[in-house]
Amino acid sequence: MVTIKDVARAAGVSVATVSRVYNSSAPVRQDTRDRVRAVAEQLGYSPHGAARSLITSRTHTLGVLLPDLYGEFFSEVIRGVDGAAQRAGYHLLVSSLRGESHGLEAALRSMRGRVDGLIVMSPDLDAGAAGRSLPSGFPVVLLNGPPSDAAYASLVVANAEGAQAMVAHLAGLGHRRIALVGGAARNYDAEERRRGYRQGLGEAGLPWRPDYEVAGDFSEESGHAAALRLLSLPEPPTAIFAANDCMAIGALSACRDHGRKVPDDVAVAGFDDIPMARYVDPPLTSVHVDISALGARATERLLDALRAPANRDLRRETLPTTLVVRRSCGALTPTPMREIP
Amino acid sequence: MVTIKDVARAAGVSVATVSRVYNSSAPVRQDTRDRVRAVAEQLGYSPHGAARSLITSRTHTLGVLLPDLYGEFFSEVIRGVDGAAQRAGYHLLVSSLRGESHGLEAALRSMRGRVDGLIVMSPDLDAGAAGRSLPSGFPVVLLNGPPSDAAYASLVVANAEGAQAMVAHLAGLGHRRIALVGGAARNYDAEERRRGYRQGLGEAGLPWRPDYEVAGDFSEESGHAAALRLLSLPEPPTAIFAANDCMAIGALSACRDHGRKVPDDVAVAGFDDIPMARYVDPPLTSVHVDISALGARATERLLDALRAPANRDLRRETLPTTLVVRRSCGALTPTPMREIP
DNA sequence: TTGTAAGCGTTATCAG
DNA sequence: CTGATAACGCTTACAA
């Protein structure tokens, strides 16, 4: 491997000069600069990242810790993060927590000296104080986590507000029997969406019924199963609100299997508004979440923190959601999109 | 930040001993070991990755270069890679080429000294010799790339075979007018799938018709548009084969818009078999590709290369695909899944 | 079994 | 503008 020394020797300058050419940290005469560039190019030199970060104590790398890497949600988050990071010249060290028996702790440790900051998504309520294992003062942005960790900058989606708006919309269409297919157990997003659902019922003057709240796990399969259960009730709901789109799509197929027409016999709605939502039959009414924007925003806040470590901004920021009305809820004249909070 | 020196001092040993404890590179007395561990724990020490890799010249990190991070395909690849890498104790440095004006070259350079090997996915035909910018001898696995780079280990999906099998299946159902919605321009997967389509027509004794080959770009929207165009032909096809599932789903919605029933009026089939495929209406017949396995296999080959740099295995490996018959193609009695090559 | 010390490839600090 | 040289935090001969 060709090092800075080789370049220096071949160009007839000192390593310091080569370094200066690459960092423009001090003036270098134009012709020396050109010579160094040419030699480096010819030798195929590029600076060694590890050596660089050892001395500068900056890796130009951001760590991204996700609970899993499955599905469009996470892929969109990474996409948003990648875009923002790349614009700022940062690399991405991505890791899922799946399979990590020690959870966050181990993952965090193994990243020391490899990243300048972290974006951690830990919607799992049990994980609790994600921060406990973080070196205090280390730049971190928490994504979609429970509000317990006040010590960290965090970003959440307006889950409750979105769910509430959806219930209000369904109630506005005349539905009195609105059921919820809930998300994964011990998941913060799932809990917030459930809270919004209940709140929405209350505001619409509708009773909360335990048999109208069926558990799911965010998968199509669980949505399918949950919807079947709801449709088999003695008094089945007239509207099914799933805590994410995958489950809503499962619910749609369950309705077909059960011989119920959507939206004529039963309305169906989802959450997230994944790209696929507009292409299922009937097109799915959903709560739009700009997932890649979530990732991008998290990255920007982290980069801000890296640039100005002094004035730390530890606020908890909420990203608005948008109600998107399509045919699956039976609204005959689709209302224009409107922002919720 | 607490370094190995701090630990050594606090434990009353030399840095060498601390290092040995962490690497079990040489025997250390049990009680010393315990003391060091305890002190390190208490001080919150963990070794500095950059420093480590500077001396060992191993980063325990794999670079993953993808054309984009959009959609289920890439997210599944990453998932497969992450699983295999994590099992082997490796980190993942992920980057998309989107927006990189200099393409691979720049991305590769900036990764020097940060990764031990690379997984590069460059289905773009124009990118051509992806390898040109790679330091020769650097461990690389190419994913879904054109066969031009014989100098690198590579992995491809049995695109042509899968497409051919799909056409054979449709022809077997009695279809004589089978159209193709092609994938993105200058994309290797897209070209291979088209090749398989044409070959399939030939083997079934069906004529190739230019008006039955419409261009798409792998998006739902393009599938929708392409299908509309096909259905408006004076002699519309009786079967539409889309080069991926997203476009097939777009085609399904186009059929609805056009008042054609699937599969009664027209059969629709896709490629990839994304999780969503079984939940659309009607469930989508597709060519199953185990995408995360593709990522996992690529990782394993890369890790093999890292472990034994001597005997390089530069073979081009093909991953089999599977025909999955569901209702959208009109096969009344779903045939069991069967492997293609 | 442990300690000493020489690097690994850079950048930063001082002199020139 | 340029060159020596001391770090950076760690591993690894070589000695003890």
C-alpha cells in the first residue's frame, strides 16, 4: 500500500507538504501542489482513514443503530440518513441490533473510535434508557424512542396525532364501530398510535371496546390474522385502522378472503403511507410519514452537534404527519391532503 | 477519552498487558487479567478502533456500495449482508452512489483504510469496469454486475433463466400474446430478464413483437404507464410480464383503471417476489429471488477472501430463482414451487 | 508472565 | 512556503 511517505519521496518533498496539499491546511506553492497531486495520482495514493482519525480524533463517520433492517421503513430511514451524511462528506457505519444479545451496549462499545456520533433508533420500550450505555457527552440523536431519555437529542413522529386524525376522519365519514389493529408489543410507535386511536374515539364520542383492539406485530401476516378475527366478531367493526400499512394490506386481503368489499362493507386505513399504498386495491387511506426526512433531519441535528459541541440542543422534536385519503376508507370525494399538527 | 494507558496505570500494569488481556494474544495471569478487566470496566474503557486498525491493518469493517438505497430490494441486500457480517464480527460501512458525481471512484478512494473488503453492486452497464478504479488485489465481490469484470469475484441472480421460465409458464397456460414491461435502461438485470423473455418466446414458438416490449424503470408508476400503453394496443396482449414486482403492481392497478379483470381478461406476472407480492389483489405470480441470501452469500465470499488471501476464488456464481405461481396469472391449480436452474 | 519500545500513517507544532 | 519531528492509541517483537 502506498503511503504519504512514498508520495513525498517520489515528489521530492516532505510528508508535511503532501499532507498540506491534501488538507489545504497551509499554503503550498502551486507548482509543488501540482507535482504532488500528479505523483499521488500516478502512484494511486489516497490517505489512510484510520491514521487520519487517530491524530485528528475525527472519523467522518456516523454510526446508525437500528432494531432491524427489515422492510421499507428502515430502508427509507437509511436513505434519508445517507443523503444528508453524504452531502456533508460523512460515511455511515450501519448496524442492526438483531441478534446482538447484549443489545445496544455491545454495539456501542464496538463502535468507539470508529464514529463521531450516533443515530440510535430504539422504539423498544424495554431497552429503556438507551443512553445508559453511552459515554455521556457523546453526540447522539435518538429516533422514535420513548421520552425517558431527556439527556439526548431526540426525534419522533407525530404518531398519536396522526392516529387521532385518522379516527376523526373515519368518524366523520359516519363510522361508529372503528377497530384498531395494533403494532408490535412493547413498541413505542405502536403505543403512541394506540393512544391516538383511543383519544380519537373519545373526541368523537365513541366508546372504547376491548374487542375492537387486536394485537399485531407490524407484519402483513399479523394484519391478515387480526382482521379475520375482527370480521368474525358478532358485531364486526365497520372500519379497521391498522397501525401500519403492511398490516392494513394484510387486512385488505383478509376482507377479500372473508367476502367483505372494501370500502363498501368495511373501511380500511393504515399508517406510514409507504409507496405501495397507492397501488393496492383499493388504494389505501393512510397517515403519511416522511420517513427519509426523519432520517435526514436526525443526521442534520447530529452534524450540528458535531460542529458545535458547546451549545448542545437536546430538544425532542416532533415530525408532523399527514392524512392521505384514498379509496379504501370510502370517502367518495377525496379531500386534499392536510397536515395534522 | 480513556485510553489503554489510563487503564494500565490504574491497574498497575503495562499497556502491553492490557492489550494482551483484550486480544488474548499471550498468556496473562488470571488475577492480573481480572484486575485489568475490572479497572477497564470501571473506567469505561474500550479500545480505539482506528488505532487498532492502524497497526493491525485490519478494520473489521466491510464496505457496501449500492447504486441507491431505495426500495425493498436494496434493503433486503443490506439485511443479508448485515446478518453475515455481524456473525463474523464485522462492521458495515454503507454508501450509495447516488449523487456521487465521480461514481465509484470517489467512493472507493474515501474508503481506503476504512474497510477490509468491498461488496459492490453496479448493475449499471455504463459503469462498465467497476474494477478499474479498485486497487488491484483488494478483496471485492461484485453483485449483479455485467460479466465484463472477470478479475473480480462476482455473484448474479439467474435473471434470464427466471424470465424464461415465467414465459414458459405463461405459454403453458395457453397465452400466445405475452408482453414485457422492461426494467431500467442500461441496467444489467433488466437486460438479462429481457433476454430471458425473448428466449422464452422463441422456445414456445411465439413471435417476438416490438410493440409487446415496453420500457419501464422498475417503479410502480412506470409499470402503470407501460401497462396502459399495452392495453391500448389494437391487439392487446393477454399476458403482461413485468421485469419486477413494483412494475407488476403498477400494471395491476392499470388493468383496474382500464376495466380489465386480472387474471380473467389479462394475466400479470412480476419478478423478485417481494413480501408484498402475496398480498396484492390478485396475489402476484412472480419469480422468487432470495435477495437477502444474495447479500449473505456475497458477504461470505468476501470473508473467505479475507481469511485466505492466497487462493483467490474469482468465480462468477449464479443464484437460482424460483417460479412462484399465484392467482394473477390465471393458473387455476397453483403448481408447487419449483427451482429453475 | 510481564515490561520496554518501536512502529502503523497521519496531522500539528515549530522552526526555518 | 517548506521541513523535521512529536504525537495519536494501539499491537508486537524482544528482553527480562
